[in-house]
Amino acid sequence: MARSTARPRPRAQPAPRGVAEARSLFDREILRQALVDAFKKLDPRVQVKNPVMFVVLVGTVVTFAESITHPGKFDWSITVWLFLTVLFANFAEAMAEGRGKAQADTLRRMRSEVEARRLRPDGTEERVAAADLVRGDLVCCEAGDLVPSDGEIVEGVASVDESAITGESAPVIRESGGDRSAVTGGTKVLSDRIVVRITAERGKTFLDRMIHLVEGANRQKTPNEIALTILLSVLTIIFIPVVVVLQPFGRYAGATVSVVILVSLMVCLIPTTIGALLSAIGIAGMDRLVQKNVLAMSGRAVEAAGDVQTLLLDKTGTITLGNRMAAGFLPVGGHTEQEVAGAAQLASLADETPEGRSIVVLAKERFNLRERDLGSGHVFVPFSATTRMSGLDVDHRRIRKGAADSVKRWVAQLGGRVPDELDAIVERVARAGSTPLVVAEEATILGVIELKDVVKQGIRERFDDMRSLGIRTVMITGDNPLTAAAIAEEAGVDDYLAEATPETKLALIKSEQEGGKLVAMTGDGTNDAPALAQADVGVAMNTGTTAAKEAGNMVDLDSNPTKLLEIVEVGKQLLITRGSLTTFSIANDIAKYFAIIPALFVATYPQLGALDVMRLHSPSSAVLSAVIFNALVIVALIPLALRGVRFRPSSSAAILRRNVLIYGVGGIVAPFVFIKLIDLLLVALHAY
Amino acid sequence: MGFLWTIVALVVALGLTWRFLGSYMEAVFDGRVRYLAWLEQPFYRLLGTGPDNEQSWRRYAGSAVVFSGAFLAFGYLLLRIQGHLPLNPQHLGAVPPALSFNTITSFVTNTNWQNYGGETTMSYFSQIGVLTVQQFVSAAVGIAVAIALVRGFSRRSSPTIGNFWVDMTRCLLYVLLPIAFLAGVVLVSQGAVQTLAGPARIHDPLNHVTQTIPRGPVGFMGAIMQLGTNGGGAFNADLAHPLENPTGLTNFLYIWLTLSIPVSLTYTFGKMVHSVRQGAALLTAMALIFGIWVGFTSYAEHQPNPAVAAAGVVHQPGGNMEGKEVRFGDTSSALFNVSMTQTSDGAVDSATDSYNPMGVFGTLTGMMLGEVTPGGVGSGLYTILIDAVIAVFIGGLMIGRTPEYLGKKIQAREVKLAGIGLLVMPITVLVLTAIAVSVHAGRVGPLNHGPHGFTEILYAMTSQGNNNGSAMAGLNGNTAFYNVVGAIDMLLGRFGVLIPAVALGGSLASKNVVPASLGTFRTDNAMFIGLVVGVIVVVGGLTFFPAVALGPIVEQLSHGRFF
């Protein structure tokens, strides 16, 4: 086997551990870079993209001018804190970007210039720079070579170290033909020789795309983000006149209204908290997917994941472990269970398949049958496609296990009798979604081994979670409807598609979509490509073909189809974080009014002091406290924006109740408390 | 009838109306009510349209605007040449240009702000041919637009939202005309005058004085003025006038008429989207705010009048009776005025200017919430749907899905249109108030100084900007400045919300429906009602708090210090 020739993996330089390299939320390096970027982002051309923060910047300029013309401690304090508000917003965005940039740098390091061994038409090799490769070129890679670019293996088989991309250190097998033929530029061939046809042009390889994505170079706003930006702009547009008119209103009342206080009020009213954190939330959402080793080709896809109402899940690997496991010994013809187990264990001792090993394990668990030392007088009979049996000859006993038909035929040949109840048991096992193996010793049939398609542990609970979120799970399998129904029942999926073909899969997606639903699926084969492209969220396995990876809008580097469930949760968490912080931001306004309005007019109407429910020290300290709170709350919420609000699958009503309570009601109460505290602190520090 | 019994009777009457008028209107706009089909057809032939001639939102909104504009121009002309027209027993001359502009704008926009005294300015022809006609037509426009917006929710992947001319014709023929006629008969039977014979002259031999008592086509005008939440009566004193509001029954009937269509439209909405619960949720949101405001304002008016108290009369068992009809009393008057300010009706049966500061707060803020509780005919529904879209958007995000309302995704375009619908009114009201308090022509308007004078201006701008028409009084509005500024206020307040509402309907209609599941944001439960109430109160509160703080709140906090 190829693995035998594998050399020890070169460890010359610290190998990058894939994009999912975990960094703490406040990595010092990222922090430092973010601080620098926060100042760089003061460029008005950058600021104007965020209407809310742009208004704050303009307000800062106004108070700055005011501070210069009428210098005073209060005016300067406000100016500084307004400026800090802008900086904090920049810092939040820079923090979110920083994590992506750090990952991109790691990836870039491995995109070092590689020499490719291009094959000429006559079969001879020439050395060219990887940069010069074009689509369709054939290159040859041998053990130790880096794959120069993305491509398909057209010849050979090799074990490949893909840790650079996936972070997974175990090498994987890649071979020509079939669904395991894709190789990625930047990965290392560990054994054998393969010939690869290049499928990507320079700058468009998977690695390039990955760098692009994690870096968020030209991040597009997602549909919900655009809608929310519009809402925030609307609120900003409303609050500007609300504040500006206080100047003439005040003059009518005979008050002189301070421009600095008006600007402070405006900044406090417009939704700066969410405005400052909005882009950070989006970037961090993408980043959380990357942490899970999933690359989304667009933020739109991440958002769509939150909207998904139907999940198409491949049975094998997603719902079941993929290997069938022995689940029981069913005796026939008066034999005991232990006899069946004993014979089955002997017949499986040499069986290295997961099924065979599971039989040995089960026999040990049930009857404490240890692996016996058979001595020398035995011969293993391996499984063959013609006999469809395997077993062991020992001490003139011939023990066999295999498909019911084959074993029955074998027993009949030896002149044995098939017990009457066998067929019924075999059928019962098959109907339950399991595979029956019949065990015989010589001409006697002892019983049946039930090999079960083992449903992954905890998967049922995951599906229950999904159901509570209103998501329908559909199991896709090539099994016959009988088996499919049994497994679907056990796994707790809502529906199944049996005897699935790429065509029926595509048709199912289309019919769901016509009903207005968004569909997510995973796939890896080339024949999955149309369905992956049609699905609203198509997650291609990294082990899959290039066609599959190009058709989908996400790639799972771990090639773990169960991850679809996590992707949905990340999508939802992203939207919830935005909605919750918006609610929080608006709810905060109430307390700020109670701090600033009395301060603004108390000189003219001392009665309005009654509205100062927080009993703040003085008008100046009241306004300053509100402005400081408004700035600090941004910093305080950066971790929440980056991590996302806590999300636990439950019904929409329960999620909503929780978030309204925390961010709505909490958003009303919190600023009353903190503004008062800041005010007390200002007084204690003799600032006012 | 005691105050509480009035409330009980009103709730029962409105509950029945909600159920039956709501379902009837659904049938009308679905074209299933046909008993006057022979009358419909000639209209359609004349307009070259018909029920099969579906319109896109642009054409629908365009039709509504052109139709209103035509009436604006035509009505202006009629008021200007009033002196040459018949039915003018008092020989009233032309209505002055600025006043004509303000008045016709006021009636076309369903505002019924009146800078004139009806009995001394308008001939019977103007009352009937211009003003009453507008009371029907402007109501029909509002209802038609609401129906068009609801079609946005009930249709899927449709490029059209109905036909404006058909909706309006059906609304007039099957809803407004029959109900107004029946109500008019009852009102006249109770003693509301209805005559074209001109003012009555009565000689009082005892005191040797001759009184001229204005009369006119009052009763039937009263019916549509309330049914269509118009509020502009034939007399200056409006529904405080005994010839317009003669009995307790008529007083009750007027309140019921005003609330009936705005309330029932929520049922119509529910039926059109195949879930009455959805309509009931909106109605509950409306009722919650309405109930709290009625309670608050009634309580405020039940308190003694501080001016009277300062004059030595501390014991005022009837509450603040300054400016109130003895027939109605404090709480009932408060109920009446809250009903009229929260329906965009604007009629009064007592003088708001004499209310306690918190009483004014109640009626003023009722309008500032955007006239959605239940609001004007049609406009109340389409405006609360705009608020609901915002509530759905924020709430929907909080459950982690692209927000959807009745299966329709609320995305950038919907948020933009709802946002415009949300911001036009407060900005218009605040900016125009700011102009009025800044320029000389505006500052000479109010009769009072200080916060009370400020409130008088703010109230006028709020009332017109919300197409309510309720007058606090105490403001001399019949000046070139207030006539023109008021007209601008009314036009922006009407079409600045109406056009985005139709556009929203068009945008929603074009969308497919996302099927409901457990993960869907529910829009028919207590949480949603709370969110809608939250959006209405928080948006209204945050935009108007500073202004209100400088008006009624300061006045209240002054505890009897007067301005």
C-alpha cells in the first residue's frame, strides 16, 4: 500500500496549521495592529461608508471648532469623547478584520514560489514556475513535492498532506478517477507519483480564494446588513432634525442652547452602538465559520444559512457513522446466542473491516469472549466477491459468515438443512434497516448477526434542535425505501429520499424552493455539482471534486457533513447579534434623554429638573456621562460582537423572548445605572 | 350613561362592528358584493377602466395622487368662485386664496383642519359640493390604499395590487354612502339640523333681541365627517354645537362612527391574509395604546383646573370643567377628544386649549404616535402596517432569520419604504414647528406665551402633519403664513406616507411566500403586539420627547405657574 513508502513528514519550518488556527479573542498582535488601523480608518473616505459614524465624525468636527472658539473644559471633554467614539468604532472593525488578516498572512506564507514539473506532450519533463502554469497543463508530482496549483489527478494515486489547508495532520489518499481526484495547490505529496491536470489559473486557485475570503478584502454587504444599514440611516435622519430643532425651540423659550450639548444629544440618540459594531459583527460571523474550518464564498451564503428551512443530509457520514456495526446475535434451530457469538467471533478474527472488528468487540462485550490464540492449525478464508463469505478453517471446523443467500447455498451444498425460521429473522433484520449476516459451522446454520447502520450519537437531539428552529431535515440515501425508512425513523429526520440519484436530489431541491423554502445540502461528487449549485447553501466537502467545490458556496475543509448544522447556527447567530444590538442601541436612548434634556433646558425651566430621575451632579456632568457611556458601551460590546450573542436552538418565541428581555429591557435599564455610575465617578475624581 | 357604561357600550358596539363590517369590507374589495353593480359599470366606462384592469403600484399611487390633485385644483376653484354659485342664502363671498388653499388641501388630505368658521365662511354649496364630497372621497382614497397594501401581503409573486378606481368606487358605493346615509338619518332624527333654508332668525320678545341661528346641511355632513374620520363640521364649534351634536346618543354615535372603519379594517386585513388572528393582533396593539391614553387623559381632566384652583375654587368635583360642555362633563369629553385625536378625525366636543397640561399631553401625543391607534380610515391601517414592518424587521433579526411578515421577506427595499413612511411625519412636524417659532409671522400666531404658546403651535403642526385636524385653538391660524405652512404640512403628512405605503404593497406583492414553520417569527401573539406597541411608542417618544418636554410637560411641572 502507498502508505508504506511514506517518508517521515518534513518539519523544517513550523508548518502552518490551516486557517482554523485558533487565536484568542484578544491576541496581542491583533490588538496592536487594530489600534494602528483604528487611526488609519479616520480617513473620511472610509468613514462615509458608515452613515451613522460619519455623522459622529462631523459632530466631532463641530464640537472641535466650538472648543477652539470658546475654549472650556466641558467642550474639550465632549470633543475628546466624541472623537474616542469614532475611534472605538474603527477599533471594533479593525479587531474583526485583524483576525482574518492574521489568518491570511499564515496562508500567504505557504504560497511561496513553487517550481512545477510540467510534462511536455512527448512525456518529458520541464521545470517551470508555478506562476506560468495554465489550465490544462499536465504536471507531475512525486513524494516530497508541493502540488503547484489546483488540479485533478489524471494518473496515479498518492497520499497527500493537506494540513496546510485543513489543519488536519493525517494524510489523505488522492487518486485518479472518481470523487477523490482533486488536489489543492500548496498541499504536499507524501508518497508515490501522480500526474495532475491543472484546473485553475494563477490568482484563482483555492488558496488564493481562501486568502481573499479570510482577509475580507472586498467584503460585500449582505442583504440583511444592507437592510439594517438603511434602518440605521433612517433613525439617524430622524434624529438630526429632532436635535437641530431644539435650537429654535430653545430660543423661543428664551434659552441659549449650547451647540456642544446639542451635538452630544444627537450622537447619543443616533444608533452609534450598532452603527459602530455592524461591520465587525459581519466580519466576525465569517470568521467564526473559518474557525469551524468552513470557508464561505460570500457573506450572503452565511446569511442564507440562517434562513434555511430544509436541510438535505447524506445518510452516510452525516447521519450514520458510515460503517455498520454488529448489534446482536440471533440464534436459530435451537442454538444459543453464545454459540452464535462464539462462531461469529472466530469467523471475524481475521476480518480487518470495521464490521468484522465490531463483531469481535460485541462478542467480547456480551459474553466476555476474548480473542483466542488459535495456535497454528488454522486458515483464514478472506471475503471474495464470488463466495460473498468469509471465515476460518480450524481443527477441521469450517466456520463461515456471509450474506444469507450465499451461506444458505453453501450449507445446502454440504447437505445441511436451513432452519425454517431463518428467512423470517433475516427479513425482520433487513426491515429494521440493518444488514443480516448468517453464521454457519459446517452444514449447520447457527444464527444471524445483525449489522446495524449505526446512527451517530447525539444526532437525534441535533435534529430535534433543528425542528424547534423550524428546519426540516431530509435524509438522502441510496438505500431502498424500506431500509431508508427504518434509519430515518431511528435518526429522527423528518423525511427521507430513498434510492436517491443526482436527478431526484436536484428535483427535490427545486420543489422545496418553489414552495418558498431555502435549501442547504452537502455534497462532494461531481454529480452533486448541479444540486450544490441549485441549493441556497451548498457545502462542498474539501475531499470532493473541483466541480463540486466550484458549484457550492461553501467548502468544509474537514469534510464533515454534520457541520451543516453548525453552519446554520452560525448564520442565525449572526443575524441575532445584529438584531439584539440594534434593539439595545435604540433602547439606550431613553436613559440618555433623561440625562440630557433636563441639562439642556434646566437653566430656562428649572421645573424640568424633575425629569432628571438619575439625580446627576450637574448639567455638564450629566451630558458628559451620557457621552462617555455612549462611547464606552461600544468597547464593552466588542467581545460580544466578535463572539456573537449566545445562541441555543429553541423555538423562535423562546429565542425572541430571551433577546427582547436581555437587549430590550436590559437596554433600557443598563444606561440608567451606568450613566449614574459614570457621573458619580466624575464627581469623585473632581472632574466636575 | 356613566363613563364606564359608555366605555362598555362602545367596546361591545365596536366588537360587533369589527366582526361584521370588517368581513363585509373584505367581500366588497374582493368584488363579491355586487348589488350596485349597475352603478359601478358606468363609472368604469367613464374612466376607461375596470376590475380586470390591474395596476402596478406606480400606477396605483399615480392614480391616487392624480385623483387627489384634480380635486385639489377643482375644489380650490369652487371655493374661490363661491359667491357666484347657488345655495348661498347668506350671500357669502369668495373664500380668500390662502384660506382656500389651506381648506381644500385640508379636506383632500382627510385632515379637516379648519382655519375658518363654517357658518360664516362657507355657503351651503361649498359645504356640500366641496367639503362633504371630499369627506367621502378622501376617506375612500385612504381605504383603497390600505387595501392595496394588504394585497401586497395576500398576493404572491404578483406585479399588480388592484385597481385604484375600482377600489375607490366600491368603497364609496358599498361602504361609505350606505352607512353615512343611515347614520345621517339617525342623527337628523335626534335633532341635528339638515336644511338648505338658511339661518333662522328668532326674536326674543322678552329681551327684545333678535338672534340669528346658523343652520345648514349639518346632520348628513356630520355622519360622513365622522365615518370618514374627517372631523370638519359645518359649524365652528363643531361637535360641541347642540344643533350638530344634540343628544347623548348622537355623542355616542359620533364616537362609534369614527372608530368603526379604522377598527374594522383590521378584521378586513386579517380576512384578506387568511388569518383573523393577524388582524386581531394589530387591533389589540391599537386598543392597548388607545385604552391607556383614554385612561390617562380622563384622569388628567378629572383633576381640578389649576387656574380655577388658584382663584380660590379648590374643590372642583367635576374635574376641569373650563371649556367643556356641561352635558358631557370631564371624562366623557376626554374620551371624545382622545377618540378623535387617535383616529385622525379631529372633531372636538370641548376646548382642548383649556385642558389641563396633561390632558393636552394626552391628545397631542395621541397624534404624535402617527395616527395608528386605530388612526384614520385606511391611513391608520397602512401606517400601523409600516410600524409593524419595522417591528418585524428588528424582532425577526433577533430570532436569526431574514425577517418576514406573513411569509413576505422584509428586506432592504421594504425597510427603505417603511423607513420613509416612518420619518416623513416627524421631520415635517418638527421642522415646520421650528420655522413657525422662529419667524415673526409664526410667533404672532399663538394667543399665549411661553410653553402654552409653544404647545399651541406644536399642536397645530402635529395635527396637520398627521392629517388629524384637531385644533387646540388659541392659535390664529387664518394667516397667510399658517395657511400655507399648514397646507404643506398636510400634503407631506398625507402623501409622504401614502406613496411609500403603496410602494411597499407593490414590493411585497411581487414576492413569493416563505412557508411558515416553527422558526417563523409569529405575528399574531402577545410578543408581537408588544413589539408593535414598542415601536409605535418608542419611535414616537424618541422623536417628540424634547418638543413635548418644552410644552405640556414644563407646564405641568410648573404646578399652577402660568404663562
